[in-house]
Amino acid sequence: METTTAQRAEILTQALPYIQKYNDKIVVIKYGGNAMINEELKEAVMGDIVLLSLIGIKVVLVHGGGPEITEMLNKVGKKSEFVNGLRVTDKESVEIVQMVLAGKVNKNLVNMMQNKGGKAIGLCGIDGHMIKAKKADERLGFVGEITEVNATPILDVLEKGYIPVVSTIGCDEEDNVYNINADTVAARLAGELKAECLISMTDIVGLLRDKDDPSTLIPKVYVSDAPRLIREGIISGGMIPKVNCCIEAIRRGVHKVFIIDGRIPHSILIEVLTDEGIGTMFVSGNHL
């Protein structure tokens, strides 16, 4: 069914309060999952981010690139090994991670945004010593734990009207480079930037009471509810570190954190600019 001109006008009118609410505010988007692999979804995400920027929202895009890293490691004959979901990264591997994330993936995203009429600048955690890190676990090699964040480079880029596109590479004072989990970086940066919200794009519809039943979506979670949901097994496995990152962002001053399904076209716009929204929203406070 085609949308009439009047319906399009009505949609835009309904978006107005949200445009006003987020105008000149910082929104951090953690970009990953299928939306980063599927070319059609990737085009839609880049277009949505440009749109948000053009209506006055200060978007910061934080991205990973796991599949691309795996592909490049395979090409050079290195097997990928994971411990608790984190890639074991030796000295040679971290050089490849830096090349893929800060190079190929980052610049491709910047180029796509610019081809859609946006203004974007690619950054990584090494630039301006933005993300300082140390080894998270000797078993993992050069996988980083954040020790310090300098958000000034991002704020400078935003002030000039550009969209910062940040790859999740960190560094230390001894010239070591670290691969850092994208959820962790996005949460920490959102806190440092005092973002209005953090949006985490995933391959799930949100937090479910029954992981096999999408109709059991939990639309709103208070930070104080998280320990109980973990005890009950509703938050489990790979969702635990994701939720911990959401909680970390809230505790650092981010107003709201959303976990949304990046497989849905224009999911960012649905979350930011409509009444319905999608996914699960995390907020501070207690469930009354």
C-alpha cells in the first residue's frame, strides 16, 4: 500500500516533538551485527544517520567489525580463537585488527555517509589518545580494558558539524595497540559525552522474558531490575555483558539506553522519531 502525500505529512508532524527533544543533543549509536554485514541494511543505516544529523542531532557512530577481521585473519592463515566471546589477539593479529577497523571498515562507512550527503570524519581511539587502555586479561593478548577516555576530539568534530565515526582501537603509553569491545567503548564514550541516549544495534528484538518468543519483549528495564533478571535467567549468556554496558552508560549519566533490532530497516528512526519505538529501553531508578 502506497503512502499518500497527506500520510507522509502526518508522519513528519508526529516526528516534530522528537526532533525538538533531540535537537543539539548527542546520540551515540553502537553499530554492529547483521546491519553491518547486509549491504542493503548498511545503506539504510548510513542514510538514517545522515538524516538525524541534518535535523540537528549530534550523532556519534561507534563501530566494530568482527566478520571483516575474521576474514582478513583467514586470508593470512591465522585462525580466530575466542574466550568468553572475546577474540584472542596476539601482536600480529592486533596489527590486522587496527588495519581493518581503523582503515577499511572505518573509511568505508565515512565514504558511504558522505555519498549520502552527510559530513563525516573517521577516528579511532589512538587519535588524540582518545581511548587509553591496558591488557584486560593475559590470556586474551592485546584485548583492551579502558583506563582513560579523552572525548575532546569527538566534541571538536561535532562542533564543526561532522559526524564522528569511531573505530574501537585503544592504545597505551608504550605504543601498544588494543582491540576493545565495541559495546564497552560506546557505553564509556556515551557517558563521557553526557549523551542524551545510547542506541545499541543488535541481531535480537530486545530483551525477552522467553528468548524463543518475540512477543515477550520487555520494553523498559530499570537499572535496579538487572540483578534480578540475571538471577532469573532472563538476562543470560552474551546478553549479560551487553546489559552491563547499558548499566555502565546510565550510571555515567546517559539518560536512556536502547537495545534495538538492527535487522529492521530504519530501526534507528523508529526508535528516535516515533511514539512506538522498538526494542528495550534501560533507564535509571527503581521499578515501582
